[in-house]
Amino acid sequence: MRTVIRNTIGNSAHHRPPRALPAFSLVELLVVIGIIAVLIALLLPALTRAKLQAKSAACKSNLRQVSLALKIYAMDNKGWLFPTERGADKLVDQRWPMFVFTPPKWNPPVLLCPADENPMEEHSYVLNSHLPQRLIRDGGTKGIPSSEIIVIGEKRSTEVDYYMDPEAGDFDRLIEFYRHGLYLGSNYAYLDCHVETVLPQQARNMVDPWDPAAKKISN
């Protein structure tokens, strides 16, 4: 009798149907997908801002290195910060970077802003031609603080110029106000070698911020 009972229990356990595994319903799956979509929508703007800020920081570093190179050039050239009339109309081995950077190179990497994806003539920055026209040298600022005198800034990708010529009306045509976005603006290197981010509404004020004489009059 004992043997019979044992066999019956064993056969019953052997034929027991498997227990169904828990699964998501369609509604639960849609809820999870909706939550993921909301999280992505919230994170994307923050990631985009972080990417823009990183490129702006790299751009500032480049401008800082360019400023230091111009300072070294000025030490050997009676205070003049850069050679004039050596722009895109010259052969590449006669353009101003060849006279400023060591070793000489017409398109050194520091002249490229990471946010400027396809710049003409392989440079993202433009020199301030106000300085030689106003006879402003390194150490001779005509009574204007060196921290207020722009030496070099960001140009529009579609332009080839190496100099911002105030007499040719280059300000609106050439200067890039939105390189790093509406809320980051663009970067500028000043005579004291500091680099500053300026918002578009500040860069496009009534007084030409690239002109030291106009800045002095406004003060």
C-alpha cells in the first residue's frame, strides 16, 4: 500500500502544469516607454548645453594660446601685435600666422574653434585692424584699459578674412555673434590676454566694441 501511494504522488507531481511567468501588460509597457521618453526629453537640453559649453571652453583655450603668441610677436616687433596686410589675398606661406607661430604654419590648430565645423580658409578667428589704425601697441593703450581692448575674436564660417577692417564696414558682415548659441554668444581675446564670452546683445551695442577710440569716447 505504501508503494502505491508513493507512485501516485510521484505521477501527480510529474504531470503538474508549469506555472506561468509574470509578464508586462500592454498598458504597463506603454507607461514605461512614456517615462523613458520624458526622461530623454528632459536630459537632451542639458546634454546639448554641456556640449556647447565644452566647445566654448576649448575655443577660449585656443584664443588664449593665440593671444600669448601675439604677445611674443610684439616683443620682437616694437609692440605691434601682428603683421598687417597678410590676409587671405596672399599665398598661404605669406599670411600672418606664418610670422607669429613657431614653428611657422599658416593653419595651426589653435586658429580653429571646435564649434566652427567648416570655416573658410581653415581659421575661425579674425584680428582687430582697429589696433594698427589707432597706433595701439602692446603696452601703449592710449589711456584705455588693456582689459577692454579686443585683439581677436570669432569670425563667420563663410568669410575668408583674417582682419576685421572697420573702414570697410566689416563689423556686421564678418563678426560671429552666435558661435556658441544664443545664450553663450562668442569668445573674444583682449590685450591683457584674458578671454571673455560676450552675449550677442552686448556685442552688438551702439558703440563698436572693437574700436578702442569709440569705447574711450563712450566712457
